[in-house]
Amino acid sequence: MKTEKRDTEALQKKKVLKKNTKCDFCTGYEEKIEGDQNSEICKEIADMKKHELIACIASYLGKDPEYLSVAEELFEILKYPVTEYVLKHEFNKNNNLSLHLALWLEEQSTPDAVEPLNNIVDTYLKSVK
């Protein structure tokens, strides 16, 4: 009898916990990552990480200083497609990826594919008005 009561209480606590921690924008029950608390510090950290990645790419290309600009171009071209691949095909194996995030990454990685769709929507909306 006591075991059943403890099990029922544990189930109720799990339900309350899940209800309180469900992310509005994700398919999972993960806590949201908080936004920039201090945007200057976060921007500086992001820039440092970006430059570390660019330097790493440049080191694979060679020792010529010109490769830094090539590495920066490669970084800008590949950052969203690589992120989309990692999240959709690596992370999503064991976790539920946010649909909102997946759609945003698709839009960022292939903006040329989104533009024709936006044109159709704009044309339709203008004709309805």
C-alpha cells in the first residue's frame, strides 16, 4: 500500500515537473537558454570563438596569411549548413530538435530557396488586399 502511494506521488511530481519545464518553442522539455545578459560580453565571446574557428580553418589551408580571408569566407558560407547538419542528423538522434530552430536553420542555410517562396506569398497577399 505504501509503495503504491509513493509511486503515485512520484508520478504526480513528474507530471508537475514536466508541465513546469516544457519549453514553448521546443519539442522537448529542456530549459530555455537565457538570452544575452550582457550583450557586449556575449558579443566579445562570440567573436573570440568565431576567430578561433577561422584560425583553425586557415591552419588547415596553409601558412600563407592570405588564407585567413579565405577561411573567413568559408566560415561564412558553411556556418549555417554545418550547424543544420549537426543539429538535424547528430543531435536529433537522441533529442528532439525544435521545429522553429530547424526551420530557421533551413532558411539561413539556403536563403536563395526561401526567396521564391516569399515572392509567391507576397504576390498572393498583395492580390488579396
